[in-house]
Amino acid sequence: MGPHGAELELSYPTVFFSNGVGDALLALPTIRALQTIFPGRITLVCDEWAYYSLYAELPIFNFVSIPELKVDATTVQRRFNYVKAANAVSRCDLFISLVPWHSRDIEALVRRLQPDRTAGFFPFYDVQISLSGARHSAEVTFDAVRWLDPSLSFYAHAAPPRLPDSATNFARQIRDSLPSWAKVLVVHADTAPAKCWAPDRFEAAIERFLCDHEDYIALILGVGHAGLRVDRLSRRVVSCLGLPLGVSFALVSEADLFVGIDSCMLHAADLFRVPSVGLFGPTSCIQWGFLFAEHRYVYSTSMEKIQVPEVSTALNDLLSQVRQRKVGPRNASSSK
């Protein structure tokens, strides 16, 4: 892939990232590792929500919010004010793009910064990182680190995100408001339409799980209800829709189980090591699934083909495994 950053004596990298919420979570190990290589010297150019929700834990040199970011209706390219962005970067000898998209404005930003070396996923960059291969997206992104320092481990930098205290405190208040006996199943159902599961089936799976496990309460997270008729579900279903992103992540971290579609909350559950069931149709569970948490997959060629009994079986199997692990072999044998 070319000479390492250390051999080039590069010192002040600008890291560019702007994508979906789930992608921001998956990029966290890479940005952490880059901070290890360049402690206190990174300028992070990213979406403001991503920085304050996920990346503020990092002792970076400089944060630059991407100004006036929008999608051009004619070219479908992502446009932003690259002049303002460049002016906010004080020094840059290495430019690293972590986004799986490219635009003329990124090129214009790089030309204004005039770094000694660039790296990214497209031929425009001096070092092109491959997007191909049957690997998880988070590990593909981490190749930007391996080019600089092959000794660094992806898994060593994949701790759960450190959320703002305000978010964790709010989530704990919600959890403490539930009955003391209750365990929590977090449900996330809303994302791009092609990745959503039929609302009536999701409702049926939730109701069946709560019927089988009377010690559980379900919390529904998300921006929207994705067609779920939350008000018609069991009294042990609590709507937490519309909460701030950090609070939703914190509720996931407090959960005992998670079930959801390919989404940002699934990635949060994985990073927080919450036992999870993931539903996959048009997207690949190899590329976008779990890396850390105990899990089960329910997948088909389309979401329409996933049936309620499959999800119920996956949840029950996973819960049985979790309970068996907590009991341990000695207690398990004595209970027979």
C-alpha cells in the first residue's frame, strides 16, 4: 500500500468523516486508533451531531464541523462549503477520508489543504484503501489505520462509546422508573424502508416474547414508529421514540436484550455487548452485522420473507444461552 505514515514523518492529519449514524459508530474504532498514532494532533472534520454524540471523548487537536452539508438534487453529490472547512483547518500534512463516497467538494478541500499525502477509498487518493471483500464494514474502515501502523488491533480500539453524562443519566432515570423486577428488551424498527420488517409481524414477535417471558418489559426506540401501533401493544411495552440520539444509545447500553433491523441501534448494541437478534434482508450480515455481542441472525433475501416464529425462536434461543452462561456449569448441573 505504500510507505507508512511514520516513515513519511507525517504529524498533523486531517480526518474526514460524514455518513449515517450507524456508520459513525462503526468508524469509532478507526478514529480512536488514529488518535493513538497521532495523539492530540488530529483535526477531525465531521458532522456536528457525530462529534458531540460519539467523538467528543477523543482528545483531538481540532474539530471542524462540515459547513452547509447537503445533497445536490441534480448531481446527487454531497456538497459542502469546502472553503470554510479548509479555513478552519490550521495545519494538515496528511488527509484521510473515511467515507465510502466521493465528491468534487472533497477534492476541492484536499487541494486547498495541500497535504503531503492522502488516503481514502477512491483512486483520487495517493493511497487507495480497498472497499472490496467479504468483510465487516468496520474492519474495512480500519484499513486506514493498518496502512499507518499494522501492529494496531481493531479489537483493542473497539470499546463501547463513552456517551455524555447527560445522556447516561437520562437513560438511567428511565430505567429506574421501570419496576424493579423488570428486565429490558430494547426494540428498534425504523430505518430505510427496504430494511424494515412488517409492523404487524414486529408487533406479534414482541407480544409473543413478552407472553413467554413475564419478567421482561420492551422499550421501543427510534426516530419514528415504523408503523408499530405502540399504543395497542401490551402494557409492558414502553415507547421511547423521539429521544435524543445519545439517550437512545444509553438505553441500549442498559438493555438485557436487543432485537432490531440493520440499523445504528444494532451497531450500538453490538459495541455495548448487549445480547442481540438482528433481522437482515437486502443487506449483508457479514458486512453490517455483529462483531462483539452474543447474537442470532434472522435473514432472508428480503424482509418480507422473515416470519414471526423465526424471530421468536431466535430470541428464545439467545435468552436461553444468556441465562445458561449466567448460571454457569456448576449451578446448571445441580439444577438438573
